[in-house]
Amino acid sequence: MVDDNNNTNTAKENPQPNHPLPLPPALHIHPPLFNSANPWATTQEQLRALYRCAATGAVTTRTALLDGFEHDGRVHRYAIFEVGGTGDGMDMRVVRCGDSGNGDGERKVDGSRGNASLNTLGYSPLPLGRYLEFIQAIVGEDEKKMTSKSSEAPVSEGEMDNGNGKGNNNNEGWSPNRRSELRGERRSKKPFIVSVTGTPDEVAECYSRISKCARDIEHPLAMEVNLSCPNIPGKPPPAYDGEALGVYVTRVAEEVIRESVRHGNDAQEERKAERDEDGDEEEGKGKGTDWAVPWGVKTPPYTHAGQFEMFVDTLRQCAVVSPGYEEGNRDEKNQILSLTCPLSFVTATNTLGSCLLLGRSDTTEESHDLQDTLCPVLPGSGIGGLAGAPLHPLALGNVATLRRMLDADPTTKHIVLLGIGGVADAEGYRRMRSVGATAVGVGTALGIRGVEVFREIEEGMGGKW
């Protein structure tokens, strides 16, 4: 059963949708490098910098609730520290501490750069609506620049024609080839992955709002459901509980169906008209709207086989009827139907909970009483979520195991994995891709080195992703 505060029931009490679900839309990230949901993706300025970085293929917002999280800077904090080995054993030096990702309340302790982090943070204090406003503003700025550049570019004869020999400033008069180019540019826009959490009903409402925003601004958006934060008292991460996870997946799938019914018919008619005009249908592309929102869940680090089995089994149990490819039964219209998990992606992994970082107190260093000389770096018990270099081997193991298990069943093999955990350079990126990550996220290293870390990884790859 699920904690009462999550306002959920068992999966059995929420029947699966009985309306065919469109194939889960694909999430395209190129270059396959992006930022994870973290405190350094909180403000509009931070998101703008990530969006304008040529080395990122997508931008993830900090995890938000519908109404924002009650942030307390005295309680919700992070520490950047350096983990290194010496001839005498392991050494851990605290580099800096803070309570947000924009430098507010930050205290430098050591001149080192650091390679790890521990945090007692919750979610973003900003509500989902603010992030959708940020995205709309950033996309608007970008499109304004592109419009300005395109208006200055020469237009060849016949490229634009509105039927009476005169040009116009909208795409109705573009030639079929130019319309195809414009749609290609639209599909290649850098997506925003909007990270959210809350009760199942609240997350479903998040999907509805994100879907509307994607249609309004005609820009690719995706939704990541964070079910893995270890720092919320009284609310264990739902992704550790099969029943709780099943309720979330089923509830969001129901909302996807509603959105598809509301908007899918018009979009399919529009796409059919476009195909009839210039025949540019992409082979293998699933049915649905051009701005259908891919969605997935963010998992905690799993540490034993039973947890992996629980997760993948739950996804398979939540599979719904959808248009298929070669496999499955045919309906009365002779369309192939199959069972498909409604998720487009899984983000693995979040921070590892129940970790503790100790540092020297202000008492005299001559004291031999360990309780006098060592104390938690973070407030209260100091217990928080670990990320960065120490998490990397566990994250690799999670991605490798999930990829193998998802590929073992046709209901889940379409799900792509976004690998996160301790990646800070090109070698870490290569390792994560080699075990099955379709794209690689960076978190702690972004907080340490800023957006420049993505350019450094790109340079380390020599531009070959």
C-alpha cells in the first residue's frame, strides 16, 4: 500500500484504460547530452544558458509540483565535496555548501572543485506554471532571433508564392519543398524535459498542462515523473513500490488517452493533408499529434535483483492496447494491435538516499573525542542523497540491468534509457552510452563547472557522438 500522503490506491483499484492508446511518441535528443533535473536548472537564466549551449541536445527543468515546494534554506541544502584516494585511505573534503542552484546562501569551504554532492533538498519552490512560462519565453526569444535572420536571408524566385505572384510572410504561400524544410526545422528543435511530481492526479494534471503548452508554442516538450526523491519525510519514493508505481503509470496513461481523444483527430487530419501535399511522412513514425508529449519516470538507484524485477514487471502489467508494427492481433479495421507500455523513456538514476557526509566542527582540533571533532555537514541528521563520482558505478549498473530487462519483452523494448549518475567527462559519457543509455545526463558536474562542462564533454568526444 502507499502512504496516505500520496493520495493513491492500489493498481487493482485503478483499472487500465480500455481505449486504444497511441504509440508512445519518441523522445529525440541530439546531441545525446543533457542536464538532469537539479538545483542548477531552477531559474529562467539557468535554463536559458542550458538551452543556448550547442553541446546540449535537451534541457531538463528542476522537478516541480503544481503549486511549488515549501523550500526552507535552513533545512534544504547541498554540499559539494571532493572524493579522492591517498596512500593512507579515502579522503573527503567539503568544497562548498548552499541552499539553491543560483549561488544564494552559498558558502565556500575549500578551493578545490569537487567531484561529488550530497543534498537534503526537496523540489523546486517554483510551481509548474512558472517553468512553462520560462520555456515559452526562452523559445520565443529563440524564434524571434531565427525570424530576424530568415528575414534578412535572400529568397530565391519561386520559393514563396501565394498564388497571385506576390509573396507573404506566413508559410501558407511557401512552396511544397519549403514547407517540408520548415517542418523539418520544427521537428529538430531542442526539447525541454519538464520534470514533475505530486500525487497521481496532480501528475496527470501536469501532463495536461504540459501538453497544452507544447501545442501552444509548437515546441517539443517531454514530461519526466520524478518518483525517486529520497529526501521527503513520510513519503517514500513510489518507484520502490510496485503498487504505487502502477497507479502513477496507469493514471498518466489515462490522461494521455484523454489528450489524444481531444486533440488527436484534428492533428491526424492535418498530418494527412501535409503528406498528401508533399509526401514527407517519416517512416515508422507513430500516430498522434506533432506535439505529442513523450513521458517517462525517473527511478532511484536499485541495489538488488528484486527491485529491478518489481519495476520492469510493473511496467509490463501497465501495458495498454496500441497500434502495433508486425506483431499482435488485428482489429475490425485490420489494424495491427499489440500491448505496449505507455512510457517513452526511463531516467536512471536519481540520487542515492541515506548517505552522510561528516566534516570538522569548530571545536579544537586537539580534541580526541570524535563526537566533538566530526559532525554532519548538512543540517539536522545530515542524511541526504548522494550524487557525482561515488554514484557512477551504481548508475552504470542500473542502466545496464534495465536495458537488458526492458529489451527482453516486446511491451517494453521501445523504452529508451536516459543515463544519469556521476558523468563529468567524455569517458564517463562513453561508459554510460556503452551500457545502453540513449542519451546521457549531467547533474553534479553542472553545479561544479557550469554549462562549460557540456562543451568539455563535446570536445572530449571530438564531435563524434
